[in-house]
Amino acid sequence: MTRNFRPFANDFLVRAAVAAVVLVLAAIVLHVVTRGAALVTWEFLTTAPRSAGRAGGIAPVLVSTVAVTAVALAAALPLAVGAAVFLVEAVRPEATAARLTRGCLSVLAAVPSIVFGLAGNMIFCDWLGFGFSILAGGLTLALMILPIAACVAETTLRMHGEDRRAGYALGLPQRRIVWSIMLPAAAPGIFAGLGLGFGRAVAESAALIFTSGYVVRMPDSVFDSGRTLAVHILDLAMNVPGGDGNAFATATVLLASVAAVVALFTALDGKRGRDFI
């Protein structure tokens, strides 16, 4: 009887855990959307904030968020793919270099975002002279995305080991195997990793306060400072009396943006890699 009950109990616990996660997510989304969706209009998306954010819209904040995220993804993609190719093609899994690389990626994944912000401020804002800018914020977020994207890319590349061995059996050089076989086949998984990284990058506030800045302005280039959606929500909720309405409206836009991008990367993940590379 115990043996017959155990599979049922395991199945029940798994389903209960999934249901709990879904319910918590649904509660958060419902709480934000019900309080903010009515305020999201075309005017809200295309005008600048007024009265410290209590009125007006989020146009410059939205543009800054897109710019910071684009810089982060553009910088993280080659680094993540390069690290994954190095771990799969250049070194043995048990080699010291491989263990050291994976250890560094694990440490980066565990570093708090505020520490990334302080490091980004010192490296990109001070040492490299970028100041408080979209470029500095994007590069800082790229370091935060890197562990997730690199680990997903490595796992995806290893899943196509048969394609790799087939290329070597045909006598193809390593560079051609990587560029013409491995990366196209692994492209959907790499995009999925970027999608996960995007979810973290677009919601960051602590790291960006110290790098991309806090001021509300329409950026003219990546060397201008700019406030992102997450920082704007933090400011309205914590520092602006009467800003709760626009804070929830901005949070609704942020949730919709994350959902749209994740859905896009999920769709790309369902296609064959040769469609993208």
C-alpha cells in the first residue's frame, strides 16, 4: 500500500508546487494590472513626466530603458557565446581553465546587484570616463546577464554533440564546425538564455542608480544619462507622495514589456537555428 501511495504523493506535491508558483505570479500580476492598467494610455507612453512623476507619462523613461537593455544584450551576447564555445570546444570539461571559468560565472551569478552597481560606477563611470550614462548602465547589466546567458549557451551547445562529431567525421575544420553547424543549431537556446537575462536586466534598479543615473531626460546618445522603468517605479513609490498611480501604471508597462520579450524569445526558441544565423 505504501508503494502505491508514494507515486500519488509525489505527483500531488509536484502539482501543488506548480500551482503555488502560478498562484503567486497571478496574484502579483493581478494586483499590479488592476491598479495600473487603466492609467496606461497612448498619452502616458508618449509624454514626459510632470510634477515629479505624479502626472504626465514615461516617454523618456521608456526610451532610456530600451537603450540600456539594448546595450546590455548587445554586449552580453558575444561574451556569453564566446565563453560557451571556449568551454565546449577549447578545453576539456575537467581542465583547470574550464573549472575556473565556470567558477567565475557562478560567482558573478551570486553577486548582489548593488555590488554590480558600485563596481560598474568605479569601472565604467570613473576609470573609463563614461560618467553616468546609458553605456555605463548597459555594460554593467551585461555583466549581470553574462552568467545566465553563458550557462544556457554552453548547455545548448553540448546538446548538439552529435552534430559536432559528424562535422569532425567529415573532416571539417573546427572554425567551420562552430560557425556553420554548432552555433546555428544552438541559436534557439542562446536566444532563450538572452530572454532570461533580459528579464533580469530590465527590472534592475540598484545597479542602474549608480551607473545610468537617476535624472529624467530624453537621451540623445548612449553617453547621456537616463532613468529606466525600474528606477522610475522605485522613485515614485518611495519618494513621491501621490505617485502610486503612475508607479503602478509604469509597473504594468514593465510587466507587459517583459512578457512580450519572453514570448518573442520563446517563439524563436521553437524555430530551427538556421532561421536566425
